[in-house]
Amino acid sequence: MIEGAEGVLTTTGTPIGLLIRNVDQRSKDYSNIASSYRPGHADYAYDAKYGIRDHRGGGRSSARETACRVAAGAIARLVIPGVRIRGALVAMGQIEIDRSRWDWAEVDQNPFFCPDPIAAKEMEGYLDGVRKSGSSVGAVIEVTAENVPAGLGAPIYGKLDADLASAMMSINAVKGVEIGEGFGAARLSGEDNADEMRAGENGRPSFLSNHAGGVLGGISTGQPVVVRFAVKPTSSILTPRRSIDADGQEVDVSTRGRHDPCVGIRAVPVGEAMMALVLADHALRHRGQIG
């Protein structure tokens, strides 16, 4: 990228390169699991596929891999000016937020990216107890994109919601994705789930609800795009778990080193980045289709 007139960055047409050096690694922390498979981790799956695995933190299955996604997401946001993407942690373990207290300003006021100040305070003590016990918990993240134009996506191949689901599922430790009402839609009636419309400005519809999460038929409706994803508990924990080693011998595995008691906290900016990347892709495709 080069700096053009008035400080505007412009691409040159060549690939944009990003380099993030991992200078704070502690490989020795993983020496005790060099030949053992951590339960809940990708150790065995990687070994089964490639015949080799990097035990020094997990390699490509490590959450460190997501740093490049966040960097790329920052560039993707430049492709979709005007689109506002924000993420928040809406549940941690057994603690869920009260949506009546949702305040986006609170997300930057606590270490959990939580929009509910009361729930954030509860999470603080809760997570400290989890950490001290050597265990871990999961989390649910919600990412919203506002000012997304109607018409992004395609009916079958290249559905916007399918690509969003794929992007969020590609994040390490994510085990479930919802668009809009998600699994909750199965408990609604047709009347309750339908996003009714009235005449809005410039002949466009004014939606009375957003159960669809801003996507219908794989195409954006112009409403906020809403995605939630569930992050499993960190697999690397101090509590011994039964497993086997590379020779098939039964072992008990306890993982030392620096591990988050809730890796879902760090997933908030990663989810925002993946939302930006998918929307940027679809915005460029749409631009190519309409000329």
C-alpha cells in the first residue's frame, strides 16, 4: 500500500503483506506433553492427518493464529466504509447478560468486552475462581454489522449467511454459530418469527423486527447483520485428564504454561475481523456483478 493524496492509503495491486513476530513464546512450557495428546485439543487429529504435530503451543490450532485475522480485518474494514462492526461477549460459562442493560459504551470499560456492567462485575469474580481452580469455561460472542447495504450475497452458492457461518466456525475453539434468532427461531411461531415490514424512506421497507439477522435467502436485507458464536472452554487446563500418548499408552495430561481460563474473551475482536472480511468479500463481488 502507498500513501496518496491527503494521506489516503491506496493499494498498488500487489499482495498486501503482514508480519507479526511471536517473540514471547515459551516452548519449554509444553515439553511434558511432547508425546501426549491433550483431551479436547487438536493434537490427535493433527497427528492422524499429517503424521506430525507441533506440541509447542498447538501450531496452527493455537489461538495465536488469529492475530493475523485481526490484522487482515483492519484492512477489510477499509473496503466497506460506513459499515459499523461491533462485537460483545454475551455469556461466559453460566453467566449471561441482561439484554435490557445492553450498553455498547460498556464494552470498552471492562476486560470482557461485555455490554452489561452488572454481568461484567459478576464475570470478574467468577472467572477468577475458575482460574484459581486450574479449569476453564466457554463463552458466547455476538457480532453486529450496521449499515450493510441490501443485496449482498447469492441465493445458493455464496450465501452471505453461509459464508459468515463458515468464517466464524473457522475461528479456533468455535463450536457453534447462529445467525439472527438462530436456534431460538425453532421455538417461535411463524407469526412471531416473521420480520414484518412497513413503508420506509425512499420506497424501502422499514422492518419491525430482525429475527433473520439481516439475511434472507442468503442475501442481505439492509438490516443489521447479527451473528453469534459459541467458544468452547480452553482445552489446556491444569486439572489432570485421561488420555493416551503417541505410542498408545494411557497417560494423565495436565498442561502447564500460560493459558486463558476463558479464551472466548479474546475471540471478540477476532469475530469482528471475520465479519469484516466476509462483508468486504461480498461487497467486492457485488461491485463486480453490477459493474
